[in-house]
Amino acid sequence: MSKFEWRKQLKELYLPKNQPTQIEVPEMKFITLDGCGDPNSEPFKVHIEILYALSYAIKMMPQKGITPDGYFDYTVFPLEGHWDLDEEGRELDYLNKDHLVYKLMIRQPNFVTDDLFQYAVNSVKQKKTNLHLDPVQFETITEGLCVQAMHIGSYDDEPKTFEQMEHFCLENNLKRIEKTHKEIYISDTRRTPTEKLKTVLRFKVAEV
């Protein structure tokens, strides 16, 4: 059986065009971590390390002699973030990153269960004793009807793409129903120049 590649099989979800589009996002399983503050801070980096450590622990289970029911070889899904502002941040007329509130997550294949997740947690705890894993959660999330677009470039330039998405809503009888939004990080920031970074931007909408 060939490896499942999200870049090939799930282009609609993870590789949309630069122009905004409407999409129905299905129910999916995620390993998640809640946090707050500037994403350039050390706690944010640790959260990312935890999520990838757990995701690879699940992917590599067959090499440890454990093959879960329904297992198939796959590429680990990209990091995602659901972004909001705390109460004080919402009152400001500019973005202060110290007031950001986020839920970081990595999608998991459907064969992953609560038991498999817990096994991965215990496995990572034994290997990386410096990581605090108690806040990690295994969740099923359904986003539903959304508008999304691929943003190319710096994260600080995202407002331009959000403006295009808002305009798309006006032209297609849709309204944004939450001020929060989702970001999916397609590029590796360690290897990609800022001007070429690819980030899927998405927010929930309803038909008017």
C-alpha cells in the first residue's frame, strides 16, 4: 500500500488557491495544546515540540512492534493553530501579540483512539522527561462551513488576505460568525524565506 500524503490526497483542505474559497471542513481528530502569549516565545516552541513528539510516536508505533487496528503509513499532518485574543487584547485598536490566545494542534489519522493517544503520551514521557505533557488533549473537532485562502509571505501581512476573504463573503452571501481564525502552517519556517511562507487562513462562516 502506498503512503498516505496529505499534500496529494487532501489538497482542498491543505493546499487551497491564493484566492478565497468556500469549504465544508469535516470532523477530524487532533492532538491539541492550549496556550497564550507571543508565538515568538519559548513556551510556544515547547508546545510545538510536544505536538510533533506525540504525532511521530503514533506514526512510528509499528517500528516498536505495535500495529494499531486500521493503521496505514502516512505523512504526519502539518501544525495548525486556532487564534483568539484575551479580553484586554480585544479592547486594543492594534494587535499586541502578548494578548494572543491559541490552541495549537496536529491532525491525527482516524485509526487513532484515546488509548493510542495515551500510549503515545506515556512513551514520550519516558523519553523526554523535560516535557510537561499533562495539558495535552486528544480532541475531535468539526469546523463546518468556512472560507479559506492560501496566504503567501510574512505572518504580519495576513490582514491583507483576511480582507480579501471578507470581501469574498460579501460577494457570496456569507457572513463571518467568529472573530477567531485558523492557521495551517504548510511551510517549514527553518528552511523557507519569509516572503515564500505558505499559510492556510480559515474562518467560520454562515449563509446569509
